[in-house]
Amino acid sequence: MKKTISIITALTLSSLSAGEFQSLGHHSTSMGGVGVASAKGSMAGYFNPALLTQSKSKVEVALGVGAALRENNIGEQLDTLKTLELTDTIDRIANNVGGTNTQTDRDNIKEAKKLLKSIGTKNGIAIMPTAYLSTQVNEYAIGIYGTGDISATAHVDNKRLDLSVKGNDGKYYNYNPDTDQYSEITQAAYEEGSLESAIGENGTTYVDVKGLALLEVPVSYAKAFDLKQGELSVGGSLKLMKGSTFVKRMDIDSEDNTDENLDDYKKDSSNVGLDLGVLFRPSNVKKLSVGLVAKNINSPKFDTIDGGSLKADMQLRTGLLYNYNEQVELAMDLDVTSNETFIPGYDSQQLGMGVNYKPASWVSLRAGLMQNLANSNEGVIYSAGFGIGVQALSLDVAAQMASKSGSYDGEDVPKFAKVNVALVSRW
């Protein structure tokens, strides 16, 4: 009976939307995701191009890599289902009509059914890799930003959880694991309520994998205007964007189907994106900066293998920066919009704040907090990082970790975690 459920997903032929504002880079990752008013230098092209007027260096180059993991009400369940060998267990029970099944198989099938009932509709695991090479020269910037969001969500057909199987004799049977007894049923009853049917022929219980990897090459420019009320900077980024979409269905207890060619589920397409940002520094509070950015204003779409598309929604975020003195700066960011993710029912609207302390010219220490106002699953996300080195070359390390945790493979793991490592050169 074992089959790989539907290779090409039948998600939809219309457009799906996603667009979480990712905290890209060492500065943002370590300071609670901030950046709209504080990401000066080469990262301004990603967070807010208007910040290009605020760089303290004529030239800055940054090279970094990172990755994040999010778990939302599913990690432990999928891990347990793999341990229970659900599909193989059903195969053995189906092939053993009239015989005696092992106590292990009887216990496993009861536990698997109980576990499937407990899986809600709002669940998922997301992996979000990042990489970037960014360059700023005076009020201009060009960069290569890579961000990815690949999510796996379990879909369980709660109307098809009966322990019914198709025997080798072509007949259909209901199985009782408590008594280890089979009773013959009709084909219609089997197709209507069988768990075997749901994870096999009907394909209504499965893991849905979808994702969007974006490679953006923005060309950014900003200009400052002196007004009576203060300094106003306006900037924009025109982005060439390559989107790689990934859409697939897989077995509920799959080991990732590594024998298959993942390119069969991937589709590449290109588009153009536009970001606009402003930054205001009031003359009566010179240490304060207020920023606002709109990313992906045109909501670019990218094709999927099934003939549909994934859309990078517009993101709107505001931020504050307060330069307390030469050594200490305080920053805060807020998503004005609630952004969809690929995890069903999980939206992202982040409020973050952080502090950057430079006790000496060769070192910086950063810390921050972040909270998703649209979903409390992760709790408070703590962040920290440091930079060490001279102006010509410094190493920056940053990390984030959620206060709430789940479990996987018998170990407690945070609901969200992220790391970033970067090399930065200024002159």
C-alpha cells in the first residue's frame, strides 16, 4: 500500500501570499530585529534606503550568512509519527488479515491515531536561511540579498481516521487493535473513513511543503533635504528579483524523500520590486531619527510548478533611533502591517527594540527583545551579539532565541531561533 502521496501539490491555481519582514544581518538580528531607522551603511539598501544619507563611512562592505528555525505546534508530533512508522505499520496490518499482529504494531497504530487527532489546523515548521553581500558608497548602495522561507504543514483528514485496511484478497476490513480482530466492511465504508485511504489513494492526510527563496539585487539611492523642522531623507531601491518557489506533498511520516529530485517541485521566475523609505531627524530633538519603509510596493509574484504563483506582499514598517551619546544608541521597530507566512494561521507583526553599546572603537555589544503581536506562540524572543575588530575588518556574531520551547527527538528546542555571522569592512 505504501505510496508517496501526490507529487505535485494541488494547493491552488490562484496566488498565495507571504511576506514576513526578516531581520537580515548582524545588527538587526542582535538588536531585536530593528533596522528601519538604525541600519546605516550597506544594510540600508535592505531595511530603508533613506538611511544611506546617515552613514559615517564613505564605503562599507558587509558579507554575512544566517539561518532561522520556527516550530509551531507540530515538531514533536511529526517526530513521533516517524518513530511509530505509521505507513509501514498499516502495511503490515493490511498484509496480515486473519493472522496475529505484534503488540508493537498494535500499540503503534493506536498511538498514531491518537496523535493524528491531536494535530490542529494551525501548525508548521519553517526553515529560513539568509545570505548577503552588500556595498554602500556615499548615498548609493548595491547588494545581493538572499532570503528563504520553506515551511512544512501537516494536514489531517479527521473524517478518515478509521483503522480499516484493504487485504491481499482484495476485500476490505475494519481492524480492532485492542482485540487484534478483523471484520469485513464494504469498499464504500473503507473509502469514506479509512486512515489507510487518507494517507494513500485519497491523499487527504499529508504534509504540505511550500516555500519561496528570493534573490534580490537592489540598486539604492537616497537624498537629504534640509527643512525648517529638521532633516528629511528620501530613498528608494529598484530590485531585480529571482524567485525560486517550492511546492510539494509528502507522506505524513516521511523521511524527506531524499531519493527524489527536488528540482521536480521547484520553479524559477524573475520579477522587479520597488522599496521606498523616508527618515526624519527633527531639529528640536537632534538625537532622534524616525523612519518608515514600504518594501515590495508592487507585490511581485513568482510562478509555482502547479501553474499558480506565490506573491511577496508589501511590507510596511516604522522605526525609531535615539543616539544617547557616542557610545550608546537605542532603537525600536514596529511592523505597521500584519504579514502572512507559509504556516497556516501564523501571521507576523513584530515589535522589537534593542541597544548598541560601543565601549571602545574596536568592539560593540548589542542586545534586544522582540515580540510577535499577531501570535504569542513563541513568547518573547531574546537577542544578543557582538562585533570585534578594526574599522577595515570586523567580525560580527548575532543570535536570537524564543522564551517558549517545544520538543523534538526527546529534547527541548526553542520555538524560534536564529543565528548570523558577518564580516564588515569600512573606510
